Amino acid sequence: MSDLSRRDYLTLAGGAGAMSVFAAGDETDRARRMQWWHEAKFGMFIHWGLYSVLGRHEWVMEQEGIPVAEYEPLAKKFVPKPMPMRDWARLAKRAGMKYMVMTTKHHEGFCLFQSKLTSYCAPERGAGRDLVKEYVECARAEGLRVGFYHSLMDWHHPDGARCATDEAARRRFVDYIHGQIRELLTQYGKIDILWYDVAWPLDAAGWESEKMNKMVFGLQPDIIVNNRNKLPGDFSTPEQRIEAAKGAAWEACMTMNDSWGYHAADDAWKSPKTVVRNLVTCARQGGNYLFNIGPKGDGSIPEESVKILTAVGQWMDRNAPTVRGADPCRVSRSNYCGFTRKGNTLYVHVHFWPGETVTVAGLTTKVKSAKLFASGKPVKFVQDDWRVRLTGLPAAAPDSPVTVLALECDGEPLQDTDRVRREKPRGGV
């Protein structure tokens, strides 16, 4: 994942609204497979590999021009502590996440799983064990769904670049990647998500992506896949931004700082408030939020990551029902609130607390009752044609980092701020 992979994605990914080859004419089956994912809303991404030993970003091999012969010996130094994934899974659960997606092979080409197709894998090098197996066991122990990220691009494989111009190399490399995917989907039981990444340098025909997906669903009938093997897949994957896909499922994936892998010098951490706001924004628009950690080489989680997700988890303990399973919400305009909805209940997520009165302009649906969600305390309100004012609130925010008010309406909450601007009587001269 990187700026480059985002550019590749824009060129390489299939159209978000198109129907994928494997699900043609079978949207009922897609809905069945996707039901848990839509309900979940929040997941943990994990980027972990040899780059974690160096601690200078997951693209360090490419960005610093490190030759394969110099980079490969890092595999001897990549010796994680026992079962670090247990801490990841427990943190994900505490944070209110419902699924995990871990890198099984990033662009560097090193496999964290047992592979018969290469010795460049954790069980055959310094770690001496199958790290994907440990990850699957730890995620399942916490009741979390299991996802595999797998990069199609490979800087280590000799055919990884030449496959674009050499048919014999393409045949070898495509068979290699298809073979790895087959290994991942046959060695660890039921897998819930396959998350492809960067398809450079081939197109869908070159990758034989239709054949790839047919194999995937033949092995794992309940799995869901993303759209980065140049087919539309089950969901699209805007990276480092929240961008709803029209008529299709989508998931915004974001870093906790500015790096996917462990980067010791990267101090651009997102605040818990920013994380909650992003989660709320995704939920309002019907999407999911896949939020990343970058463990160190030994598998330990950076302290700041733990602090951020712990604070988010404390908020989720009180407020998770306001985002989990939320319906798409057509109320969106405010300079200090975000919104989600379940049925006729509008959840007002106040991230900048204004004091004793919170106002929502342009709400055209009648409000029947209001309360502070976490405490259940009733809130007084006044509604006219132009706004709803929630009054008598504490001067300081009663919840941190975001306070939620629940408004029960007499129909689906709707907002028309254009009408307010156009028709509201203006006094004075």
C-alpha cells in the first residue's frame, strides 16, 4: 500500500458498479456472503513483513533501491516473539472491530505462510514457523472474522516484472501467484476475506483473473473478495480516503499514521476523535472502515497504536450500536456533527461540542423524542420549519471523544439545508 499503489489502483481496478464475473446473475448469493461484513462496519488491517525489521516504511525495498541479494537476508532476522497475533486480536476486539485482514505476502515477496512454491517464507527462514496459521488461530480465538491480504505484485520473484513482456515468464509467474492463493485457501479452514493488492504489471487477462476468482470461490464458497485483481469483486477499496461507491459495497482503508508498515520515525498519528469521525462517516454512507496497525519486527504493537485503539474501544463500548449495522443516512450537513441512522432513529455524533444547545438545520422529519445515547438521559428539544435545537445540555461534552444524541423521528430522517438557505425569513436591514 502506498501512493504508487493508489495510482496503480485507479488504473488497474475494475469499475466499482459492475457485476463481477463469478457473481453474474446471483446477487442473492452476494447478499448472503456480504451480510456479516455490512453489519460489522469496522475491521483491523495488519501490515507485517521483513520491512518491519528495518522500520522505515513498507516500501523501503523499492524506495531505497535495496537489491534482492541485500534485502533477502532480513528473512533471517525476522524472528517474532511467540504468538504476537494474540495481542493484535485482543486489541481489535477491545476496539470494537469485527474482522482482521493480515498481509500474507506484501510486495517484497516474502510469504508469512508455509508454501511449497518458494523457500522465501517464514517457516523456512528465521521465524521457523507458519505465522499465518498463528494469526488465524488468534483471530478465531477472539471471535473475529479472518481475512488474507495478498499482493499480486512481487519484487523478489525473478518473473515479477519481466512477465509484462515475456510470455514464458508470465506463465510461470501467474501459476506461482495462483498457486499461492490456492495454498492460502486450502491450509487454514474457512477464510472470510481475500484482499488482493497491486496488480502491476498485468491486466485482468494477463492475470487470468476470471480463472483466479473461479478457483477462489470453488475453494471457499462463502468468501468475499475485493476489486484489486482488476475485476469488480464484492467491494471496492478507496485508500486513505472515504469515497462511497455508487450502487456497490465499499471499504475505506486507512493508516494510523502515514505508513502501512512499521515506520519508527513516523509520528503523524491520528487522534481517537479522528478515527471515530472516520468510522461514523463510513457508516453514514453505507461503507466499512478498515484501520491499519503496523507491528514491529517482533510482532509487538507500537505503544501509540495501542493508546489510540484503546480509546476508540472505550468509546465503542458505549456507542457501538450507533455505527454497527447502520443504514445509509441522508442527513449529512453540520459543521460540528456527523450522523448515522438505524430505521427512524437519527444519531447525532457531536465531535466539536458547542455547549448547552446542539442544533441540526434543515431536518424535515418530525422529531418525537431525544436523548443522550450513552446515558439514556432525555434531552429537551424545540423544532420548527428550519431547525431542531437540543437544549439544556451540559456546558462540557458528556462523552469523549464524540458525544452521541439519539433522535427518534416519525419517519426516515431527511434533511434539506438548501431549503433553509433559500426560504428562511431574514430579519433586519
